[in-house]
Amino acid sequence: MLLKCLFAEFLEIIDSKLFFISKISYLTTIYYIVNFNIATLVVVREELIMAISLKKGQKVDLTKTNPGLSNVIVGLGWDTNKYDGGASFDLDAAAFLVGSNGKVTSDNDFIFYNNPKDAAGSVTHLGDNKTGDGEGDDEQIKIELSKVPASIEKINFTVTIHEAAERCQNFGQVSNAFIRIVDENNSNELIRYDLSEDYSIETAVVVAEIYRNNGEWKFSAIGSGFEGGLNALCSNFGISVD
């Protein structure tokens, strides 16, 4: 009887979350339900609730559905074709802290490897990866949500190609790019957005953003490409680049 009740509840969860999960995840979950015990059912249910996968343009609650969430790690990753053009790739992740007008209030609100922390200590760039080699996140940004100044309405996460013009490189040569949000306290992955767009001449991408909404934080999958690299991004967010 308990298994029957849990199964019925689980189907409701699947129905409510199906918009965000893949067919493979759904089929795998059903396989576990049929072949394993109640304890496994509970574990798989928790994993399903935590794993939200988005597509471009989709938005989802971040803090409302994760009560008590305080510190998050924003992980960004990518693969490159090292044989395209003959030059090595160096991609850089950054964050722009912007107000209601979509612009930064000062240059210090542009967080990257040469300016790794904002004045409030709310956003920290955790280091530059010059090769992108290896599995998992290539670069990470830490956010302490409670420290984000009230004047900051959004935090935009971007990736640019260093010296793209000089090396004749663009995001058409980049694949498997992703962004994910991880709860720093328990390392659970809360949100993931895999960029599936076919870029060509773009040399910078606004990957995603988190933004305030009725006292909570939400996540938006953007995936918007820019020509002009870092200069174009900075201009978009109100920073003058000499």
C-alpha cells in the first residue's frame, strides 16, 4: 500500500516537472520504480525534484523552490575544436551586476578574473581557466545571495573568447557549452542549461541570469550571442572599454 501511494505521488511529481526533464530521465525513473524497493523510489524522487534542465527562454524559481538557499556556485563549461584555426582557445566567464535599467552602477560590478569580487563581497570569480581542459566546470562564480546589494536586480553570466578576432575564433567552434547552479552547502545541482544553439560569428554569449522577483531569486536561460566580444558585452551593460 505504501509503495502504491508513493508511486501515485511520484507520478504527480513527474507530471509537474516533465516540462523541465528529459524523456531519458523519465524512462529511467520508471525503470527504477518497477525494479527496486521503496527506499530507492524515495531517493530517485528526490534526485528528480532537484534536477531541473532548461531550454533557451525558460525561467524557473531558484530560492522559492529551495528554501534556505544562501550560497550558490555558478559553473560554466564548454568544449572547443582545438584544430580550428590552429590557435588555442581561451574562454572567459564573467558576471555583470546590474540595476533595474540593465546597466552596472560602476565598473566594479563587472566581475571577472582581473576583478574577482564586487565591493559587497557578494559575487566572487573563482579563477581563470586558460585551456578549458578536463571534465566538469571550466570556470566558477560564487554568489552569496544575502550579500547582494538591494540595488542589484539581476546578475548576468557571460562567456567571451579571448583575442577572438586575432585568432579568427568564434562560438561556432565551441560545443557542449552549459551553465549550472549548485547549492554550495550540499553540492546538489539545482538548475542546468545546456546551450544547443548553432552560433557562427558570435564571440561573446550572455548565457543566463538570475534576477529578483517578489522577494525571491529566479533563473532565466538566455543564450544570446554577440559580435564584438568583450567590448560589445561591456557596452551592452554600461561599461566603457578603452
